[in-house]
Amino acid sequence: MAPPVFRFAPSPNGYLHLGHAYSGLMNFDRARETGGRLLLRIEDIDATRCRPEFEAAIYEDLAWLGIDWETPVRRQSEHLAAYRAALDKLSALGLVYPAFESRAEIAKLVSLRETNGPWPRDPDGAPLYPGEAKSLSAPERDRLVASGMPYALRLDMMAACQRATGLTWNELGEGPDGERGTVPARPEAWGDVILARKETPTSYHLSVVVDDALQGVGEIVRGQDLFHATSVHRLLQVLLGLGEPAYRHHRLIRDGEGRKLSKSSRSTGLRALRAAGITPAGIRQLVGLG
């Protein structure tokens, strides 16, 4: 039997903090416990925010923590063709459509909808897509695309859910409300999610399921902030004919006021903590892995 595969997949859009350390160490420890392999993936599809110096810092910080990983490292920006192929497969199923509203126009549409009562929001608190782009005719869509208008490629969630019913996943960790074991997936709660944009041929949801499948990841260890997104990932896995990994969502490391850590928080940044004399063993103690 092949050894289990784990992965740690940070984005190089800032310096790593204690939350990243916890997740990276969790993956590293699980790989050692099971005799498995640990992969490092650099999720750098956002060219406007990702920078080479942050990627270099990721390698430096992880090595300082004592984490090692297999090479070569997979950088998402080098594999856009794989995401395009997955998008084309979904498009061939009639499940993808372009939406042309700007973020400001979407906010205005939501405001108009809310004159009649609260507009539904996804598990992260963002309003569901309120536009009517799905009802545009094919010639009109083609005309708008040909005109050079910016667009987002969205998943027709209703049609997608009709193709994949009864979705669940195996939760080895714990969800925000204590969910464990077989968890029912509810991708419809996210509405018509974005799969790609005109200038970026993929999104987090699409690229993460493609990468995990191509790299043979069998157990996905990540924070509880992505627990509900697993519903979308399970849907895409079924639609694309990909395997089903197990999931192990872990608690989040929070600041003194109970907020999720951000890369702008110097007080929990690994580089700042290292400069202050904290050791790798001290980091393990700070995140509860001592």
C-alpha cells in the first residue's frame, strides 16, 4: 500500500503566522505518525498579491520550524492548463456561465434586493450572487465576452447539485459545531460560486480540488475556517470524477480578542517571534503542540 499523502498549501501573500505554524506542524506530525509523505504547495494564483519574497520566507520559516517536505514544490501559477482543463469539463456539462457585473454592481444589486428583506448569505457571510447573468442568451454572452468586458465564470449551483445528490465527507477532525464522522455536504449554501475570472483561469475552489487529486492527497488537514467550503469541494470532486479524500479540520489559533489571525498581525508572525528569541519548541508550545 502506498504511504498516505499530506500537504501544506500556503499563499505567498504575506508572512506566516502562528496559525500557519499550527497547520504546517499538524500536517508534518500526521505524515510522521503514519509513515506518509508531506508535500508543500504554493497557492500563488493571485498575481496581484503574491510576491517572491513571501514565497522565500515560507521556505525559511518552515525549515526553521523543523518541517521538511518533498520536492519539487508545486506552484499553482505553473499549472494553469490543468485548471483550464477542469473548467472546460464543467463547461461541457453546461454548468458554467459568465457573469459581467462588477463588485460594486453586485453590492448595489444586493442592496436593492434587501429592500424586500434580508438577502441570503454564504457560510462566510458574503451575499449570494444576485445577478441575472444565467438567463442571458448564448449570443448575448458571446457578444459581451467578445467586447472585452470583464467577467467571472460562475458555477450553476442548482444544475450542479442536480447532478450530484446525497454528498457527504468523512470528517476525522472536528467542525466548528463539533461535527465529526460522516458530514452531509450542502454546497447550495454557497450559491453560484466563482470558478475563474477573465484574467485568472481558476479560483481557490477549483484549483484546490484539482491539485489534491493530481497529487494524490488522501487526508486534508486544514483549519476550521475551510470546513464549510468542503461542501463545494466535494461537489466539484464528483462533477470532475475525482477521488474523495478524508478531511481533518482543526481549531484555529486566535489572538487575545478571539479573532482569527491575519498575515498583518506582527505579534503572531513567525519572523517577529523568531527575532524576539522564541525557539521552534516554543512555537509548538504556543500553539498547543508541545
